[in-house]
Amino acid sequence: MSKDHADRTGSPTISVITAAFAMERWDDLCQAVASIAAQTASVTETIVVIDHNPGLLERARRELPGAIVVPNIRRPGASGARNSGVAASRGDVVAFLDDDAFASPTWLEAMLPHFARPGVVGVGCRVVPVWAGSRPRWLPYEFDWAVGASYRGMPEETAAVRNVWTCGMAVSREVFAAIGGFRDDFGKVGVRSRPEDTDLSLRAAAARPGGTWIYEPAAVISHHVPAERATPAFFLRRCLNEGAGKAELAALNGGSRSTSAERLHARRVLPLGVARGLRDAVRGDLSGGMRSIAITAGLGSAATGFAAGRVRSAADRAAAIVRRPAARPARSGPRILIDQSGYDLLNLGDVAMLQSCVLRLRQLWPGAEIMVICHAPGRLAAYCPGTVAIGRTLADRRLIRLLLPRRPRLAAEQAWKIAAPYLAGRFRRRRGRPGRPRTAVQAVLAADLVVASGGGYLTDTWWWHAAGVLSLLSLAQRLGKPTAMFGQGIGPADQPALRAQARSVLPGLARLSLRESAAGWDLAVALGARPGALAVTGDDALELVPSGGAADGGAPVGDALGVSMRVSAYAGVDLAAARTAGDVAAEAAKAFGAPVVALPVSRYPVDSDLAALRALLDPEPAGAGVTLDDMATPEALIAAAGRCRVIVTGSYHAAVFGLAQGVPAVCLTRSRYYDAKFTGLRALFPGACFVVSLDEPGSGGRLRAAIDQAWQLPAAARVAARDAAAQQCAAGREAYARFGETVRSRTGRATAGHLEQVR
């Protein structure tokens, strides 16, 4: 199927994802990306996910201009990296290609037609080994799976199979989302090998009635096999690990389903392989006898690993029944507490800033235990896997729940959070209690470091949130723990109590990074922040925005008009003002012949962006269409913003996500709070960010003029906006790195990896 034919026939769109973790495989990664670009089928996007390797991330963003490069924002390992890639993608089908493999030009063309068949959830391909030297003569073809290649015994023609391999598989996005993707805690990390591809295949097939995987040998990829994998020691170790991994798979999915193909292979294919090797030896090929021995040894090693794995799983289950909670979980890094800007995790901008903070802290301290203050543990687990939720406790008590509605309960909890750290000097003497903290104060006592992730709450508008964050930072400072605030938008702040509290905390911060300097820098200095601790880093959420653009290095230009509206008291925008702005945007889109794409950021039931947009935009206007979809993740919002040519927004992060991709933003303001936010953003992105006050007479005409100007913005200005975002992102990473240096210098070289002395 040619690219033109795929476009004409409405073939499913496809995103190809390659996960990489090691600089040593750079040349292989480049070859993999080049092979994706050479596909005869149309590829919507190539996404390269870098698994917690900042140096490799920088290089990939710089030297792979045709790819979208994103960091793994989930747990380290292949599963988390691939899940991060899927979250950043938008194709109907997602395909995976390992960073040490390269695809034949017709790889995707051979697989895609199968998705038109009822029940097909995914397709796998044939994997051919590419040896660094010559193929070992002792290695039986029945065991080529040990080096990541197709093996004797697999179908030689198109066939339905139980599972396929991740290296080269394609899967329906709908099914992938329905099962939650790969298990983040199950897969390949370092030398540990667990069959995440088989696990995904089993769950995907079960998710759809008649769900089927197809093996298509006409689709071919080649997999590099380095010299160190061509040794008997590696072979036996790989077989042992595979057996242990299958035991863990059986514990998750049942032994019958998890080992059916392996048992059939052992009964039917391997005995024939032993006989074939002995026959070759009799005929004078002595390596045939070695292959027979290798089959026997490999099967024995895999069986040993499986048996040991089953025993270990049984022991773990038994221990779990009688095990009491450990006094403290084992860890190899500091215990870090993050306070943040959106405890319900219903604002995608807040979520993105928190995800970026977690990602950067894990890059500094890979073994850290990260605690996050939030009211939604389930959402935290989905957005930031592996973190520990520190929830409200006062508001959860049964009597409080019976006596007070939700909002008064939350207000009481926040009041306690503000007051508790200042009560009693006993906090100066106490250490954290053993076990897992439950309250915010307990978390500060148990933490080694306390940081505040990005937000715009240090202002009169959100004074109560700011007071709670500053209270916890104050307690941490009095206990001698390093503290920092990252990605902060501060001001306007005129309330005497808020300013007094800030003056007591800001001077003690090891780092304070600001989203903007138009107003924030002078205010921070006035509130006592040390100039040496200050830096302007833009918004922390920029870390999640993928780099990449047109092949010539220019910023890509979308075809849609993005619209985001914040109808709320704190924004000063009512429905009437929003409708006026929405009408102007719709008229402009009609004149341009452009589709309108809603970009909702806030998902709170009250002040929901999507609800406001649905009230403003006609889904079927004359001319271009309107897309009014909910966005469940920051990655989805970022991808939608990237498809726009201009964004008209009353929401801060809709503008940030567009500008970072070279999409100009027309920002609407009607309050001092948003005046400060958008004025600072315009200073960071001069020439691509336009601010229109809805309070001034003739605002409709100025809005239309700004939209027209942004629509015709030259390519150079779009590139400059994208470059500015890259510089801000680099400054943000530098701020975290400086914080890491400060922490290490305070705790001493001997405790750089584990900060017990801080307490």
C-alpha cells in the first residue's frame, strides 16, 4: 500500500514509537529512525522516548529533527517508556520498533491491512538477526528467540497466534488504551527480563470478543545481535531469565494461558531439533551435536528458571499474608516531598508541571521515594506511577464527613495545613515516625527534601493555597531540610499576611525558579529571595512538550484554530464576555476555512473549560468543523495544540503548550491575575504571544486583528518561539541540577546518594 493509496482509502493512521536508554546504541537508534522514515506506508509520526537519560535526551532532541523526542515520564524500563510514547502519540494504530532494530521498507505496509479484519487487536512481524560477527554454529535455530529473533517453529505464513513481540508489533490504540497499556512494573529493566509483550498480548486479546493477534512473516525487521550475546554463557543466562519471567507471567495471567505456546514448542519442535542435530553430527557436521546439546541445556535452563520463579512467587504470596508493615521501605535515594498546585489533579497544566517535577527529581536521584500531597491517589498513580500519595486526613475522618459537606471539609483541612506547622516547637525536636506518613506534617518530618512544583498560586487570588505551601516549607527549613520552589508564577501579592509569610520562607530556599521575570523577579527580590538562588526558567511543563519539526528545521504549521476559554470568577470572565470572544474566533476560523479545535485545560466540574467551550462553540457551523473533545492527559492536550496554526485562549497552559511548538497564542485577560500571567508569557515569547484585554472598549476588533496577525506570522517568528521554549526548558533542568548540587554539598560527599543525615 503506497502512501498515496493509504491516504485515499482512509487507512488507519499509525504512530511508530522507539524507546532508547543508552548512548552506546546511538548509531543503532539513528538507523531505526531512518528506517521508519523510509516506510512505503504513511507514518503519522515517529516518536522517540528516552528512558531517564538526560544526556541522550538532549542529543536526540538536537540531532533527530524528523522525530518527536519525549522523555519517559513513567517508571524506568521498556514498559514505562513505551507507555510514555503512546501517551504522546495520536495514531489509530501504534507500532513499536526497538532502538537496536531497523525495519524493511514494507514493514508497516504488510501489517496495516490486517486491522480491517474483525477481531484483530494487533499484528506482529518476522524478526531477522543481524550478527556482529558470524552466527555461532552451536546455536540452534529453535532458540533464536534468545537473541530476539524469530525462531524455527514459528508460522511460515500469516497465522493467528497467542502473542507477538514488542520489537516490531503494531496494536490498536483503542485496545491499548482499554487495557491500560503495558504494566509499568512488569518488563525489561536492566538485565531482568519479563515478557511484557506476552502479557500485553494476553490482556489485549481478552479485551475484545474474539480478540486475535496476527503474525505476518511478510513484515520484516532486522535486529542487531552484539558479539557478547553470541556466547554460551549469555545463552544459558537468557534461557534462565526467560523461564523466571514466564513464571511471573503465569502468576499474573494463569499458567495455562501463559505457557501454552512454550509447552507446545517443547513437545513438538525441540525433540525434532535434537534429532536434526544428531543426524547432522552423524553426517560429519560436528556442530550438529553441539546444537542438540544446546537445545537440551537451553530447555533445562529455562525449566530451572521457571521452577525457581514459581517457588519464589509462592513464597512471596505466603510472606505477604503474614508480613507486617516494614518500619520503613528500602530505598537507595532520598525521601522527597512535593507540594503542588492542584490537589485534585483536574487541571492538565497542574498535572504537567507535577509530572515534570517528578521526572527531573528522578533524574537527579533515581532511587528516591517521592511523596506528593494530593486528594486523588488514583489519578496520581495514573499520572505519576511509583509516587506516594499524601492525602487529607482531617477531612476524611468519619465524624467530619458526617457533619460537613465536601467544601467545608476541604477548607478545614487547608486551615489545619496552614496552622499545624507553626504550632508548638516540638517539631524542632521530632523525627519522622517509622512507616509511611499519612498527613502533610508527618510527610515533612519524614522527608529529606521538600520542594514545591510549578504553579501560579503565590498570589492574592490563591492566598490560602500559597499559605499552606509556605507553611510546610517553613517547617522543613526549621528542621534543617533543603527546600526549593520550581516553575513559580508569583504575584500580584499585596496582602500583608501573605507577604509576611513569604518573607520568612523565600530567603531560606536553596532554589527559586520563576516562570517569568516581567513582574516576578522584582517581587521575589522584594520578598527576600536571594538573587543567587533565583532563575527564570519558564514553565516547568515545557519538559513534556516534544521537540521536532519540519525536516528543514522550521516550525511545523498546523491548519486549525485552537480555542480555550476560562469562564470563572478568578479570571474575571463571565459567559457574556466569553461568548463575544468565541464569536470572533469562530468568524475568523470561517474566514480562514479552518477547523476549530477545543483545548480544555481545567477539568473541574465547576469552571470546566470543556463545558464553557461547548456553550460557546457551535459544533456544526457553516464551513469548517468544530472538535469538542475532552483531554484526559497533558500529552493529548499538547498534541492537539501542536495541530493548530493559532491558539485563542483564556487559559495559561493552552498558550504555553502552543508557543512551545511554534504556535502563536492570542491571550485573553480580564483580571489582574491573568494580566500578570499573560504579560510575563509575552515577555518570554516576544512576537508570538499577543495579549488582548476584554475590559477595554473595542476589544472584539483588537482580538480579530490579533488573530489575523498571528495567522500570518512568519516562519522565523514561529521558530523563534520554539527555540525560546527550548532555552527555557534547558534553564529549568539547570535549576534542578543546581538544587541537586546544593543538597549534595550540604549533606556531604559520603551521603550524596542517600540523605539520612538531613534529618
